[in-house]
Amino acid sequence: MDLEKRGKMYIDGVWVEAESGAARTIIYPYDQREIATVTEGDRVDARKAIAAARRAFDSGPWRQTSAAERGKMLEELARLVERDKEELARLESLDTAKTFEESKVDMDDIAGIFRYFGGLADKDSGEMIASPIPNTVSRVVREPVGVCGQISPWNYPLLQASWKMAPALAAGNTIVMKPSEGTPLTTIKITELAEEVGYPPGVVNLVLGPGPTVGNELAANHDVDLISFTGGIATGMHIMQAASGNMKRVAFELGGKNPNIVFADAEFDLAVDYALNAVYFHAGQVCSAGARLLVEDSIHDKFVEAVKARAAKIKLGEAFDPSTECGPLISEEHRAKVEHYVELAKKEGATLILGGKRPDDPALQKGFFYEPTIFIDCTNEMRIVQEEHFGPVLTVERFASEEQAVEWANSTIYGLSGAVWSKDQNKAERVAAALRMGTVWINDFNIYFAQAPWGGYKQSGIGRELGKQGLEEYTEVKHIYQNIATEPLNWFGAS
Ligand code: NAD
């Protein structure tokens, strides 16, 4: 991705401008500097990409590739990600202002994801079924779903895109990818790498542009067989409605309000360390952020003091400055949302003990920075506790018993992830079993990897990404039944 040139869309194996000629400026959230210009598509461009993906699926050479070949192509893509890791990480940090170190870790993870699904591509050999009918053979095979629309968010632009691209291509689907309109740079670059790998035209398509037009077209178009979306719940609801027109499959990774439950018998220093990471990593712009801390009564004050002392020292700054621990929020609009929740918390009676404002440092005034913030005296009904604010704001609730902690933890509409900290193995397992969440960490936080499924209970999502379940999401299940009898059954009119 050459930042000097306008970023284009990739449709049917060709790099193209939007038909309308429209363009969008991409800014660096650290100082609002313009870093790139990209073409801005609309429905017309999305339709072209969908038509190309449809043709490539229905009649192109792609359907004839073996699972082993598809696996090799993904392994090659992993190799290219590693080769261009520095460039990809640089683009990601420019687009999101997350630290360069963090972006490099993301790129390692992304290479791992392509490699994992590359390895998984040829491992499914179907399943024989014990047919209850004599003289028959019954088996189950998995086939690609078809044309997949894929819509990704801005917080982990390429990581989230890779969770979708890798399994879809491993299973033999064709894709139309739409990154978040403000953070398209690494998705453009990965499409260049896919071109280098040599996917046939129409297999990998990239469209750029706004959600309500380009994204909605992917959700609504009847030539799309599956729509995979990562983003907010409200957008997910729009997409679900739009997708109902042809009953296309939906796969959703939505928000989270993830409880971090610390019992008095937890390993204190470890739990403090991870509580900080859980909420302030990437300025809290993480779907699984541990923005809700539930601390057992007897250690509450000491624990809060320890978290506060370290949170006060978090170094905000520029993505490429090695001393930076935390960057800004993604946009002015998003910072306004976080500020709205902070005001709401004050009105609801929570006590602010840290932050709650923009930093005074003159060097940070052009970015969308917000100070690490802590509220104590939070109660379970407060909106700041129940709703996702997606910022560096920690709420602390004081609990008295295991039952109360579980009840509060489960009380939101979300069910993405949660954590429990205790040296009592039985208690930790009891709580893990009781939490209605797709991922539960015991004595850890925010760990994921390609091999394990990721997704939410309740309104945090539908389906799973990653793991073998993430591949299955992109397959149809076909039962093939064969009659091997030689004698007729004499159904009608035989006598
Ligand atoms: P968003 O819902 O605003 O946008 C996500 C994507 O949807 C973007 O590409 C956007 O252009 C597109 N979009 C917007 N309106 C659309 C419409 N009407 N039809 C089709 N597409 C549309 O979300 P965001 O602000 O980019 O991301 C933050 C949200 O994503 C948070 O809620 C976060 O929790 C969630 N998230 C979840 C996970 C997970 O794994 N569960 C991971 C990352 C982010």
C-alpha cells in the first residue's frame, strides 16, 4: 500500500476507483494529520464486487481447487504477512494510533491465523453415518457456503478481517471484504498480498466505503450467501434485518461488557497487573475489555488503591514513541461517547477517583486522548456498568459473596467474555461454569489464539470465529445417501 497513491478497491482481480469518483481522507488519530486518500465506493461498486464473487464461486476455477491447495495458499499468505510485517504494522498504527509494538504483535497473530486455517483446510474428511436402513451408505460432507460478505470494525482492522478471510478461503468460499471506512489501509495491503499469492479473479474482493451503503448492500444483496460482521449491536440489528431478504446466514461478533471478578484469595499483584491491562489496553477499545471490575469486599480498598496508583502513571503518547503505553481514542465522535458515559456515571452517583477528563499535556491536544479513568461505588444498575463505552474507563463494584459476583457478572445483555481470579481452584471452576459467556479466563485476561473459538453468548454475537468452529461457520453440511440394494422393494403395483 503506497501512501502516496490513492487506495483503490479490488474487484474481479482488478484495482479500481469508485464509479462515482468519490474519495475519503484517512487521518492519524494522534494528531489528525492526513495520511492517505482512498477511493470511496457506494452500492454500485459493492454490486460489482458481489457479482464478481458470485461468478467466481459458481463457474470459476476456484471450485476445482483442492482443500490442500487452498491450505497452501493461506500458508503463503501467512509468509507474506511475516515478510511485510513492519509495513503492515506501520499502516495499522497510522490508521488507529495504537502503539507500533502492539501492531507488530497483531501482525504476528494474523500470520498465525492464516497459517492455522491453512493447516486446517484439508483436515476434514467428512463423516460416515451409521445408517439405520439396510443396503445404504450414508455420509456427511462439508462444502463452502458460497459468496461471503465480510464487514470489519476499526479497533483491530486487520486482525478482525483475518478472522473472517482465513476460514472463508480455507473452506473454498469467495469473499467481498469491507473494512471500516476510516481504517482501510491494512485491509488494502492484505488484498495486495492475496493478489501476490495468486487467488483467481473474483475470489478475493475488496470494497471501500460507508456502512449504511456499501455494508448494507453486502447484507441485503440476494447474491450473498453469508454475511459476517464484527461491530456494534445496533449495526448488527440493521444487518440482521437487511439479511433476512434471502435468509442468508449471519455470523456476528458484537460488543461486550466483560466482568473481571477478583476474589480476596486471588494472587494480588498478578490480578492488579491484569486488571490494568484488561481495561486500558488500546485505550479500552477492545470488545473483550475488562471495563467492569468486581472486587470482593475485604480487599476492595487495597486493590483499588493499587490499580489507581499504576493507572495514574500510564504514559499516553504517540504510536511510534517506544515509551508510549497508550494511544488516543479513534475519533472525536468516539471520545464524545466516552465523555457522555463519564458524565452519566457522575449523575448516577458513582465516585470518580481518577481521570475523567482529557489530558492537559499540550503535546496531546491534537489527538483524541482521554485519561485513564476509575469510578468506584458503582452499582449494577448504572448505565456505565451495563453498557459498552469502549473507552479507558474502569467501574468498580464491591461484592460480598460468590453468588452475588456471578449474578452481577451475568446481569448485562452481553456475554462475550469474563474472568475470575482466585487461588481456590474449585471456586474458580464453579464461577467459570456459571458465567454465561463465550470465553472465561481463570487467573488471566484477554487471551485468545487461533486454535480456540471466539464469540459471544446473548447479544454479544451469533456463531464463532477462530478454532475449528470458526471454519465450520463457513461451511454447509451435506448428507449424501446412497442406496446399494440390488433387489427392488416393490413399492407400488408389483402384485
Ligand atoms: P460499527 O458497528 O459502527 O461498525 C462496524 C462495521 O460495520 C464498519 O465496517 C461499518 O462501516 C459497518 N457498518 C456500519 N453501519 C452499517 C450498516 N447499516 N450496514 C452494514 N454495515 C454497517 O462498529 P465499530 O464502531 O466499527 O466497532 C466497535 C464495535 O465492534 C464495538 O461494539 C465492539 O465491541 C465490537 N467488536 C466486537 C468484536 C468481537 O470479537 N466480538 C471485536 C471487535 C469489535
